[in-house]
Amino acid sequence: MSTRTVRAAGLSARYATRPATASGLLALLLLALTGYALTVGELPISLGEALGMLAGEPGPSGVDYVFWTVRLPRVLTALLVGAALGVSGAILQSLSRNPLGSPDVLGFAGGAATGALVQILVLGGGALAVALSALAGAFVTAALVYLLAYRRGVPGHRLVLVGIGIGALLMSLNRYLLVSAEVDDAFRAAVWLTGSLLDRTWDHVTIGTIAVAVLVPVAVLLLRRLSLLELGDELSTGLGVPVGQTRLQLFAVSVGLAGAATAAAGPVAFVALAAPHLARRLLRSAGPSLVGSGLVGAVLLLGSDVAAQQLFPTGELPVGVATGVLGGVYLATLLGRHWSRRPAASG
Amino acid sequence: MRRARSRPVRLAIGLLAAVALLLGCGVLSLLTGSEPVAFGDVLRVLVADDRSEPAIIVHDLRMPRTVVGICVGIALGLAGALMQSLTRNPIADPGVLGINAGAAFGVLVAIVGLGIGSFTGYVWFAFLGATLSTTLVYAIGGRGDDSGAPVRLALAGTAIGAALVSATEAMVFLDPKAFDEYRFWIVGDIAKPELGVVWQLLPFLLAGTVLALSLGPRLNAIALGEELGTALGVGLLRTRVLVGVSVLVLAGLATAAAGPIGFVGLAAPHLARAVTGPDQRWVLPYAGVFGAVLVLLADVVGRVVLPSGELRVAILTAIVGAPLFVALVRRRRAAA
């Protein structure tokens, strides 16, 4: 892979050209998509108006309100949640050294769902209470999984298996709650369980912003160690990586990101699993690509939300449905094309 | 010092013990229920069906449930072991081939598209859906004889599964009435099996079981690596297709008959490997028996804890199985 080096002010950084170019293109795509998402909807807003309102000018009456309380929070939540899920999934797949590793598989998406379901079906709290219970559920579950997997260190595969066991347990609990509830409550809960960007408020944006602003930089700082961990415990210890500590830090970061994403938009399916694979294939990077996964996650979620709104303007279709269809079909075609072209390449 | 018995003998004795355990669970399943029937009565009516009240309870309610539980458990355990061996991924289960997603999709098409509202009507739609998704997964991920194939298959299955699940959910959300039927189907159950359906499915399940058990040596060979496996004369593509067919028949029919019952296909092979080690010729039969034990135990526990029937078997398989599974994972050094 060709690399280049930049030097400035006594510092130098080496980067691979292909991933850097591809990430730049992804960022541009994301920007264009964001602009588009801000303008479409039940009430069309022109791009000029949107930019003007962002710059602080008052928009036409009515438009102003829709833009600031409906459109912008929704778009921002989609961006933040998508990015958080993408990064979280990339960390988990690398940590567990399993291509199927993701927050859904590792159990804490199930824990977040349990927290939210208890709040919706049993306690009957509002949207913010549901978000916070989801966050609490994710953290309690993650701590439980980590403790149960701990026995003189936590190897990745044990983390995954314990996570699956606990996740299955919680999933059962969720299903029981769903089956024993009244059908109206169950429907509301099912919409939450699919992941929805309907009626997002600035509270949701705040949750997402804090998580992304704090945890993504930490993750990027730990990226080099994460790549070394993929070489195996012995080798990375030999190279000076404190294995146990690094793994705990990375695990905590990814739980925080996934938990906050779930709190903000419900357990949106498949983004965390698909984004790292899509990123790896688009960027052709050798190791885990956190920034790339974050970008792909954001594009996937925002794109799915726009598509769902366009196809079903009534707004009844939760975005989680669209991410599954779009992400699933796109990953499948990408896999099929990639492999039929280069049959010797490994997955 | 007494010489230890040879390994095959020990494993064969262990398998017999596991089968005995399964039979014990079967008896337990005939004995428990919301309506108490004395042990003696159960035995009496088992021998002679005199159409008395206990006889009706045992023959018409508990017997079908037990038979279905055993069939479904064996099928799911075997299918899970095949999947984990084929994809070389310890977290694979029949769901990774998109079986559950495809079956759910088929059921929803039956409910929404054709207005079919009875369980017997769903069965073949569920199986058609599972066939559709498995075929798609193989078309995308099943080609080539290289070392990436196992990962590819698992990933393609997950992608197709996600797309189908979402398509199903889209139909559900656009039609709230379908949602009410679907939320009960999606929690798999063996409480009220239609015996007619079971007899229809039984020959296929038997054929799938025989096929699965015969694949042990092939799976052992490819576990050594694709190149070594080929050198030993085992065709990779052929093995992959045979495994796919038996997983589809076993898990597809089990899901069609009882709805998606999770965790059995994942946990049973792990329990089996803890006893047998990596030899697939032994892992497969053990996984089948353990799967059936898990399903029956979960069903019995459900009947004892909440006789009203709200605790369905698919909910309890994980609640009964997960603690065992986690303890097992903690104890063992290597997972796969």
C-alpha cells in the first residue's frame, strides 16, 4: 500500500493514500447528504434558507420552527448515532477478532433494550427517561459481561461468548415483556426496539454529541494499540502494549458509544455490524479503520432515514427497518462483487 | 492401576447416558403440567389409552408437545453444530444462514399478502422463506474454494438475514393487525402443536438427521484447512452444499413447526464439544441430544413456573441455557 508523509512544525505523520482519499470522499458524500436531508421532508426548505438559518438569520415564519425543533435535531441525531455505532462496531470486531462481533451480538444492545422496555411497559416514563434507562441498561449489562468473562484476563473470544449468553437471556426477557404487554404498548415498544429517528429533540442530540466528542478521540488515540492487539496477546505484550488495560479501555469506549447511540435512537439494527465491513472494503485498509467506519455509519444511517422518509412520507417506517434493508443488500452485493472479482481474497 | 477405557468407548457410554437423560426429560415432560396427573395414572394410560381424563391430558396435550420438543431440539442442536463447524465461528447458529429471518419473512407474506391466519397455513410458507434466504446466502457467499469462504458465508448470511428481517418489520409496521399475529409467532412455541403437521414433517427431519450425522468425517477433514481437506479427497464445495441442505431441512422445518427458538442451536454444540472435544463425528450426535434436552427442560420449567402458558419455550431456552453456557465458557480455555 502506498503511503505518504506530511511534515509540519517538527511533527510528521505517515498516511496511506487510498484510505485517506476514500475517507475524504466519504466525508464529502456525508456533507452533501446532510445538506439534502436538511431540505427534504413534509415542508420543503431550500438549501439557501437552511444555510441562512444556520448562520443565525431568522427564517420565514413556521419554517424557522420546523427547522430548529424537528429537522435539525433529527439530522444531527442520525449523524451522531451512525458515527457512534460505526466506531463502536469497528472496535468490537477488532477486539473480539470475530467478523460477526457487534453491540447487538455482545449483549449490551439487548441490555439497553431491556432498560428501555422496563421504562416503557412497566414504569411508563417519557422519552428522556427511556433514553436514560437504555443507557443504564447498556452499562450494567456490559459490566456484567466483562466481569463474567474475567478470569485472569479477558480474551476476546470469551468476551463474545459470554456476551452472547447474556444477550440471549436479556432478549428472552424482552420478548416476555413484549408478549405479556397490551398490544398498543407492545407496538410502541416494538417501534422503539427497531430504532427510530422520529420526534428527536435536542436532548437526544446532546447525548450523542457528548458521546462522540469525548469517546471518538479516545478511540482514535487507542487505534494503534488496537491494531497491535490484533497480532495476538503475546506479540502485543512483547511490543509493549498493556494488553488487559488496553482491552478494558477499548471495551468501555465502545460500550459508551453503543449505549449512547441506543439511548438516542433505539437499537438501530445492523449499522454497527455492517459499517466496519463496508469501510474495510471501501478503504482497502489493512487494520481496523475507526474514522472510516464512523463515516460509513453516519452515511448509512442518514441515508436510510432520508430513503425511509421519501418512500413512506407518512413517517410510519422506523429508520432501523431501512438500515437493515439498505445495509444488508449493499453489504451482500459488495461481498458478491468483491469475491467474484478476486476469488483468492480472504473475507 | 486400571487401564482407562479407550476414547470411543467412553464417548459411546457418554452418549448413551445423554440419551437416557433425554428420555428422563421426556418422562418429566409427560408428568408435569397445570393439571396434576399421578405418576401411576400416567403410566397406566400410556399403556392403555382408555379416553379417561388423564388419558386425554397425556395423549392429546403432553405427548405431542414432548414429541415436538424432542424433534425440534435435535434438529436445532444438529444444525447449530453443522453451522459452527462450517463457518469455523463459535458464535454461528442456524440463524446465520438466515433461516429464522427467511421463515419470518415467509410467515409475514402469508399473513399480509394472502390473509392466511392459521398456524397450519404458515408452516410451508415459513419453510419456503427459509429456503429462499439460504439459497441467496449460498449464491453470494458459497462460491470458491479459498480460505476466506467460511467468513464469507457467515457475513453473507448475516447481511441477507438483516435485509429480510427489516423487510419483515416494514410489513409489520405498516399493518398493525399483522403485528399482533406476528409478535406471537416470533416467540417460538411448542405448546399447541398440530400433530398432523408434525407427522408430515417427521420423514424430512429424519432424513436431515441422517444426512447431518453422515457429514462428520467430511467436516473433520475440512477442519484441518481447505488445502489439507482437499488433499484428503473431500470436495469443499460439495461439503458446503450438503451442510447447507441439511441445515435448511433441519432448522428450516423446526422453525416452520415451532417458530424461531433461539439459543439452542448456539449452546448445544458448545455443550457437546465440552464433552467430546473437536471430533465432529461425536460432536454432532451429542449436540442433537443436548439440544433436545435443553428444549424439553425449558418447556417443563415454563409449565411449572407459570402454568398459564405465558412463559413460552423459546423464552425459557435462553433463561435455562444461558447460565449453563456462561459457566461453560468461563471454565474452558479455548472456545472454538
